[in-house]
Amino acid sequence: MARPKVILQVYPVMPTDGEEGRKAARPIGRDGPLYNKIIHEWTDVLKAAEALGVWGAATIEHHLHSEGYELGPNPGALNAYWAAKLDKMHVGAMGYVMATQDPIRVAEETAIIDHLSNGRFFVGFARGYQSRWANILGQFTESVATVSDGSSADQKNREIFEERVQMVIDCWTKDSLQLSGQYYQAPYPLETGVEGYPAWKIARDAGCEGEIDGNGAVQAISVVPSPYQRPYPPVFVATSKSEESIRYCARMGFYPLHFTAFDKVVRGNEIYIEEAKKVGKTYRTGERQNIVRWVHICESEQEYNRKLRDYDLDIYKNFYGPFFPQFPTGDVDDDEMIENIKKSGIYIGGTVDQVRNEWIDIYNKVPCEYITLIFHFAQQPKEDCINTISRFMTEVWPHLEYDDSLVEPPVRDLVDA
């Protein structure tokens, strides 16, 4: 038997005294001294989590939030920094929004971080749902943000996402290749290759075979370095509304992140197992599954309500609510909104007994291999984050187990290859 691997996912939120404080501090996302303080306190949180046995730390890719919600423009830079500061904890991003990313650059960056961390690295990919920045950064493919609504724009986003993720995989695993996609090509232009490369002779003779033709044109690419882990780092994909995303994860051997209520986690696990069988893989219930939850461990219901009001209400009411219909928007009483957050299915809060019992009930039904705990740090202060992580790891996590006898072994690192 084994205990689940816990990942700490931080959605960095610049702290204010609620909605009115955020308006008064505009644009707090541009407050350099405050961000500097937060980014270093963040490392303190991760070091404390590592000492408590937390398996991994992750952040997001979000851009241009001048109002101070979810400042995550460069997950790779943070991962590289954390890899240098932490001794055992895995680091990663959940994840790179691939419809807005160059696949070669992602393959290069993630491979380097994999080496810097000596294989303590995982990669997350996401489709992107925020038009404010995804439409801007995705302009060269004419990709737009999507909320999995089945529209033509949603379908195009999925096509670009899946094409570019496959290109990253190919860049990681093939010594040389051509990228011949509908939305991306390399070398470019693919029909002729890159003609007139001045140093073509040494590239032809010392580089990968077939990269350079006899006329000095670049006809293939070789993405360097290759990853430390073989064949490549573990890959996670965020899923919420779309069953197709779970089927895609099963076919690709990726780990789905379930940002959903528990009934959908159960169904998602079933879909994953069914789809994996079609490609010759047999998984037990919970294997390769990653359940995502916000957790507050409190002494009373009153304290739980206070934490939701102080740490989560502002972002849910003004940011998540407009994107996701399960959260009411407009003129909604704060108390009603807090109750709605509790009923969302993605929060587990209350006394330690309540939290423990709810997690035990989950694991009796779907013992997920991974748990991702999300915090709105630094709206939730450093001390409170550390206290919550400590209580979860000492009073809840020891009661959660899964049978790892059938679990596929982890990806081998370069030393073992």
C-alpha cells in the first residue's frame, strides 16, 4: 500500500482587503515591491511543505491580470528557481497553455528544467479559457480561449492543443524530425527547408543525419537537449467539463487533473479506464488520477466561513463567477456566495475530523494516485498556508492509501536508463 502523492498548486493572488481593497490598490498586479515579497515568501511555503513530505509544487500560466488575480506569466522560471532551492520536492507547471505556445520552445525549456532538477520535474498542459490573454498570445494561430462548449472555436483550440502537445512529445523523444502540422511547421517553409544556412557543412557532418541536405538547406530539426527522464517527464492535463479531455489523457498515457465535483471524478476515472483499454492499457480505479481540491482545516464552521470570506470570496465572485455558471454573478449576497462555494464540490473544509472523513470517503471509492491542493496565496497568508499544509499532511494524509502493486513504475531517469 502507498499514500497519494500530494502536489501543492499555488494560484498567486496579490493580497488586498477584499474587493474594495483591490479597487483602491489598482493596479496591484503592477506592485513590484509587493510581488517581490510574495515570490520569496512563496519559497518559504514550499520549503515548509517539502519538510512535511509534500511530493510536488506547481504553478500556472496566466498573463496580464493587472487587478492582481493569478499572477503566473512564466511557470518555467519559477520551476527552475524552485529546483535550485528544494532538495526533494518535484516541481512543475499546470500548465503550459499550448494553443498560445511554440512547441519547440516548450520542449527546450522543460527539458532544461528536467536536468536542473535532476528528474524532479513534471509537465502540465492546458487548453486555456481566458480570452483576455489567450486570444492575444494565440493570435498567430488564430486560436481563441475555450470553455469546452463544442463550438467551432472550441474544436479549433483542441486541434491546436493536441497538435502542439504531440510536437512537444516528438521533440523530446526523436533525435531529428519534421513538424508537419496544420497550424505549425518546422523547418519553415517545410517545402524547401531553410535554405542558405552558412554553417551547413559542419551541421551536415556533425549534427543529426538528414538535418542538412547536400545543398546546405535545413530539412529537419533536432531539439536539444533531450529530457533527463526517459522517455520524458510525467505529463498532467487539466480537465473540467470535457470528457474528451479525459479520453485524450487515457490514449496518451497522461494524468488528468480533475477540477470537478466528486461524481464527475468517479465518472472521469471510469472513462479513463475504458479508453485506456482500447490502447492496451489496464488501470485500477484511481491509478493515474489526480483529484484537485481547495482545503481549509479549521476549528469551527465560523472559522471556515471567515477563511472563505477573507481568502476566496473576492476571486470567486469577481473572477471565477463570470467564467463558470455554477458560481452566481451580479448582485449576490456574500453569505450566499460563500454557501455556493461550499457546494461547488471542489472545496473540502471544516474541522479536521470533517476534512479527514470526507477524504477517507473519497479514497474508499476512488483512491487517486495524486492529490493536488490549491491555495490562493498570498491572499491566504503564508502562515495560514503552512498551517493548513501541516495539518493536512499530519492529520489527514496518513489515513489515505491506495494499492500500488499494479501501478506502472515511474518514468526512469537518465541515470537508470
